[in-house]
Amino acid sequence: MKKGRSCLIGLLLLAAVLCLTAVPGRADAAAQKSGLVKVRGKYYYYQSGKAVKNTWKKVKGSKYYFGKNGAAATKSTKIGKTYYVFSTKGVLLTGKGVHVKKISGKYYQIDKKGCAKAGWDKTQVYCYAKNGARIRKGWSTDKKFYLDAKGKKAKGIIVTGGLQEDGETWVDPKFAALDENTGLIDKALTAKLNKLAKYEQDFAPLKALIGEPLKASYTDGCYGDGKDGHLVYKNFAIDIYRDTDGKEIFMGFSLDI
């Protein structure tokens, strides 16, 4: 009876050993990884079963940079003091000369070494930020032009600021007076407009500069017995209050054009 029990225990131990041998643990699986490996949508480079970090690697003719967590850099990434631009798969986007690439819906200007190229493109139509991204809803690098939502030079009197492209940053709205032909900023007129665009300030002097709105709508006032006015212009909208005597005061910029 004891001999049979001993044999049974031996067989169970043998089966356990065979199972452990047939199904390696996580450490063994990690040790088997080598070279460029995709893990949960990101790329890593393994040497001796460990992901390399904070280093450049060349794989099949393409350059990658693997950051502090081991994942390959993508899009525009600052390494040291320089911005480099990578594909969504982590490949450094080099080329024969300065070129533009679209990555995840955004455009980047890149030099032949894969570094972000700031400033205007060859056609002087689009401008690119320090990280290489095309500037939209912001000032050009030389601060002479304002780029609209499409990245083109805005013209006429506009309102800058508001919620930025990242969906998180808020910049207080301000007027900008831009030449109707060239788009160059008129600093003197811009300063004058913003001096007059103050909360609860008489709207008449400002109205004399920006003219009549394309359309206007009025509702019962929340501010007093008068009317709340919503004035829509070509490039912006503002809110005013008109009291019972007909005097209008500036209440602020409106995001609802």
C-alpha cells in the first residue's frame, strides 16, 4: 500500500515538473524577446530579454529612439535640446531635404536629418512651430502674422485666443488688426482696439473702429432693464448691453459666432 502511494506521489511530481517545463513563466517569456517588438501598440527594442532605454537604435536601415520607459518615440519628441520627428511606428523621418509629413492628422516640417524645422515653408504659406508642427490658431514664429484654424494667414480684424487646439489651454481673447491684403499685423490699431474692448466700457468708440455688425440679435437683459445684444461680425462676435436710454456697453467676446 505504501509502495503504491509512493509511486502515485512520484507520478504527480513528475507531471508537475513536465507542466512547468512545457509552459514557461513570464520571466522566461521576456527572456525570449529580442530585437524590435510591438507590445500593446508601442514598439520596444529588446537585448538579452530587456528593453533598452534612453538610446538610439538602427533597425533594418531605420533609426529609432527608445525613451525612459523603453517605448519608441513617435511624432515630435524633444531629445536633449532638439526636436526630432518620428512616424507612428517610431521611425525617424529623414529625407533628401526639408519636407512636410502628415502624422496622425497633423503636419510637421522636417529637415533631412529628421529634426523639426521651425519657421515658414518654401512657399511662405504655412508656418511651423519649434516642435515642427504646423501652426494653427496662433502667431507665426516671427510674430507678424496670425494663422487661422487651417494654418493660413488671417486678414482683417479678428479675435485671437480662446480654447486652444489641445482642448485644454485657455488664452484670454484679444483683438488683432491684420492688413486685408498682406495679413501683416497693424500693432497701433491692435493696441487701440484692445484698449477699448474692456468689460462694461462704452461701446461707441470701439464700434466706430469695427463698424456695424453683419447681424445682431437682442434678448431681455440679465444685466438690467435693457437688452442683451449679440453682434456678429465677419471674423468674430461680441456681446453688449443696451440700456433703456439706448446707450451700449461692451460685455465681452463671444465664442458663439
